[in-house]
Amino acid sequence: MVRYDLHLHSHQSWDSLSSYDNIIRRVQQRGLTGIAVTDHNRLRGALDLAHIAPFPVIVAEEIMTEEGEIIGYFLEREIPKGLPLAEAIARVKAQGGVVAVPHPLDSVRRRSALGETVLLGVLDQIDLIEGWNARCVRPADNVAAQRLAAHYGKPLTAGSDAHASFEIGRAFVEMPPFDGPTEFIESLRTATIHGHGRGGWVSLFSTFAKFAKKGGIDRWVRY
């Protein structure tokens, strides 16, 4: 079995200051097999880490659409933010990628989370649903996502949604080894998701990152 944190951010995200070195160090400390780097609307961090990390890195992107966020896994080309949801999904699929919905039904992140009505409208195009996001403030929202996925037969993912490197591994999946997008989906059907903690205070690190970048001091601050 392999263990992957399938949702985390590097300093290439506008609200994260996690350096590549700190990410690599934390992944190794947590005993993870690999990670998916899912920076907001950017691929550079994932591509960089896939090149330098001594473990597997899935190149991914958390994409803000007009209706909320999706994650595209196994991408080769960056997908711009602000597209209609259906078009963003189509662009992921055109690359042979896998479409996941992060933190669905999140009652706090209403702007970025796909609501149930929107999600059900594109469910046939969705490959995966995130069943545990360690930054969800309300654990009940993760439970609701798991129930929805079970009802519609969608495999689950799990991830820390780390914006600071110490968060990495707060949620992950334990799954059979895989090679490529198709095996990735099939392996997740028999995966076990692990998660602990909740959001709230850790979001302060994202707030600080935003101000640090606006103030131009982010190059001297990494965590």
C-alpha cells in the first residue's frame, strides 16, 4: 500500500509560503509515499517539485471556476481560473486528467466550495470527491461529502490542504500502488482515508501569507 496526501500547496499559491525544501522534509518526516501538489490556478510548483522531489509527485492544480473549485490531477498544461465549470472540467479531461471536487458542501468556504445542486449537475463528469479535507472547520462537512460520494459511487480522496508545511499529512489516503490516471481512480476505490484536525486557526497562516506577499517580504519568509 502507498500513502498520499492529495491536496497541498506550495509558495506558488497566493496564500501559501511553503518552500519546496520544507515540503520535501515534511513529507519524508510523515512517512508519506508521495503527494499531489495542488496550487491555486498554477502548475509551476507541482512541476518544480515533480522534478526535484525524491518521491512521486502528482502534477495537479486547484482551479477556481465560475461556480467554485475543482482539482485536476495528472495535468501537463495550466488551466486558467474563471472559466465556466463545464469548460474547466473539459480542459482537464482533454489532457487525460482526473477531475476531483475538493471540500464539497463546505459550509464555511461557500465561495470556493461547489454546492450540492451544482455538483449534482456535473456529477457524471466528476471522477473523485474529497472525503476528508483537514482544513474544513466543521467535521460534519467532511462526513456529508463522504455520504454523498458513497450514495453516488464516487471514490474518495483525502488531503491536508496544507498551506504551511507542518500541516502536510494531517489527511491522506492509503491505497494500492498505481501507475497513471486510470489506475489512480481504480486504486482509490479500495483506499482508506485518514484524517484528523480541522481548519480554523491554521487559516491564519494563509492570511499572513497574503499580507506578506502584498508587502513584498514573502521571499524572506517560508514555513
